[in-house]
Amino acid sequence: MTFKPLIVAGLLLSLGACALPPDHPVIPGVTEQGASAMLGELARVDALTPAQRRRELAELETLRRPDAARRFQMAALLAREDGTEPLERSVQILNSLAEADARTQALLDLMKKSLKTRIELIQQTARSQELQDKLGQIKALEKSLQQRNGLPKTP
């Protein structure tokens, strides 16, 4: 009876040794090395192929309570995606990271500013395309009205 807890503990320890390490390197805690670790992670994410980024992002999204380093990895991966939704998620994740280190906080602020600018650019590009389409429709309507009325074409 007294050996049961020891046997269970031994089995759990041996099972823990059978776990596979993650495919991608884990960056140290964001607070441990700060901005240099974050910059290294950004460089690593930048070198990944889109398929690798999607796979890593899917792995990170399955975690229940990711630590600060994992949340930063997720934000970096989302920042490389196209579209406003992933960029907005990245900004939200970066907003949840609070750092006492001034350099780290400056890096987070620059990333947030860059992401917000990219979101705004995407939205303005979509709006510009929408206005171009409407302008084309107006020109086509004007041309059809001129042809119907037989009026001379005005530039």
C-alpha cells in the first residue's frame, strides 16, 4: 500500500520523459531577455514559409493558456498574415503583453503602431477600389445616357 504512490509517481515521470519536444524553438520568457529575444523571434518568423507559419499558428492556437512568450509568437505569426482580422488579433495580443523594460515596451509599441498602420492601409485600399468601381459605373452610365440622347460627347 505504501508503494502505490511511489509507483504512480515513477510511472508519471517515465511517461513525461516520452513526450516529444516542439518542432520550433521556444523563445525564453518575454521578460527574461526582453527586446533581443523578441527581435530574434521576429527574424525567425520572417524566415518561415507560409505553410510553416500556418502550422505553428495552429499549434499555438490549441494551447489553453499560453504564456507571454507564446502569445508574442502568436502575435508575430499573425502579423505576417494578410487581411485585417489577423492583424487586429495581433494588436489585441500585443496589447495584452505588459512589459516593465523600456526597450521591450518600445518594441511592442512600434509593432502595434506598424500593425495599426497596415490595417488602415488595407482599409483605405479597399475604399479606394470601391470608389474607383463607382467612378467606372458613373462613367459608363454617363456614356450610355449620351448615346441614348444622341448628344455630342463632352470631355
